[in-house]
Amino acid sequence: MLVYIDHNIITLMVVERSTHPLGTEYRAIHDLLANGRTTVALSAVSLYEIARSEIEAHVVNSITLLNELLPQWLSNPIYVQTEELKRYIARRCHRPVTRPLDPLNSTMAQLWSTYGAQNVVIGETVADCLTTWHRERAAQRLVEEAARETPNAIMTGRRALAEGFVADNELIIDAEYYRARLPARSELPEQISPRRYGELPNLLAGEGRLVRKSCPAIKAEDLCQRYRIEAGFRPEPQDALDLQHVMVAMAYCDYFVTRDNDIRAMFQYVRSRWKHCPCVAVRSCTDLVDIEAATERQNAQR
């Protein structure tokens, strides 16, 4: 069972591990890990949320908690989507797919390589990363600047949807989307010529339904963006961060633990439109303990 834990739950656990008795969320996640069937997943957004805290003790205590949880790290969403397209194109060309897509990383070096980092440090620990990010505010500002662009993009998308622009130009919009995620030609089957390679974005746009069926992170982003555009809330910079960690978790995790009502509403919207969405949003790790117990009882009765 792969469980993504949102920052609001991580923050609660950091507090609960220092209380007497230990808090319910902290105890629940350790009960789940003790059974050997649960893996915790986090993302670069998790690191950013912790590092931007102005309370150094919170950062230190968060590092201790993460060392206990031993999480796997979800890859950069765009990297995952590019890998999905690589496999879709290979299958379409009737070429074998060499290996299944694994969106998880066990080290910081592996995680940052999916972001195209040029200065990956082999052996970098979670503590190294968080300490550097906490002290280097310039790195945080880059994330914050990108986040500030998202509300404007959502508002533009909402107006375009209301005016019918999206429906009228969907193929053009989708082609540009795929162009930004297209694998390098050298990574694709050898029979794809330069001319054919240049035509791929339009081809993928024309097969959008099939692409989304085969590429879960692409489908997750499409539905999340539609929810954001259609919903009546006022978008904030935080929405960029939400999309960054929700997309891959929604596509590849079993559960997403969060107390964020908006994220839970987004999951409800997505699952009502995606019959085979693999991920379920729950409010608490104690919910997962109950689900595990119910599953064990059912198995015992068979």
C-alpha cells in the first residue's frame, strides 16, 4: 500500500511525536509501517513546505520524523508524464516497452535528477536538502514565483472555458501540451523519422482519449485542471503546489492522506469522472488503520 501524506498531516505528526501520550496520527502511521505492507510517499513539495518554515526547531523535528518514515519520493510530474508518453509511443509503434514506469525514488540524488538538476550531489541526505533549503531563501523564491503564475493561468483558463475557446481550440492546446512533454527522438523507436517526430504532438492531440487512458499522470493533470477551472473558488499561489504533488500521487498511489478540504473535493471530482482512478483521499491515517483491519477480517472469512 503506497500512501502519500500531505504536509498538513506531516506537520501534525511532528507535533504529536513530542506529546505524551503520542498523538493518534503519529501512532497510526507507525502501526501501518509495522505491518510491512505500507510505504510512505512524499514529494519535492513536501520538502519545500518544511524548508520554508521560519521555525528551525520545526525543520529539525521534521527531519527526525522523515528519517523514521523512510519515505519514497515521487518524481517530477513532467518527468513522469514524459516517461508515460515514451511508453505510449513505443506501444503504438509496436515496439517492446523495456520496463514499467516507476515514479518512486529512494534518494535525493534520484529525485533531483528527475527535475533535470545539473548539480546533483550523490549521497545527499534529506537533512542536507532541508537544511540547505531552509537557509537558502533564494531557492524557495524560485518556487514561489512559479506558484504566483498559477492563479492567473487558472483565471485565464476559466474565462476561456466560459467563452467556448477551449472546446474550439482543444487540439491546438493539447498539441502544445504534448510538445512540452515529448521525449527526445533518441529515446523513441528508431523508425520515427525527424519529420514524423515533428508531427507527434498533433498525432497525440488527435488521440487524446487513448493517451489519457494509457498515461495516468496526464489524465490526472487534465482532470485536476478541469476541476480548478470549473470550480468557483478564487485561485491562490498554493494551488500550484497542490497540483504539483497531487498529479503523480493521484495516478500512482493507493491513498492520499490530507485534511485539506479543497484537495478532497478535487479527488471527489476526479473519481466521479475516472472510473479506474487508483488513489483514494482519506482524512486521517487512522482511517487507513481501520481499512486495513477491515480487509484483514474479510480475508480471514474467505
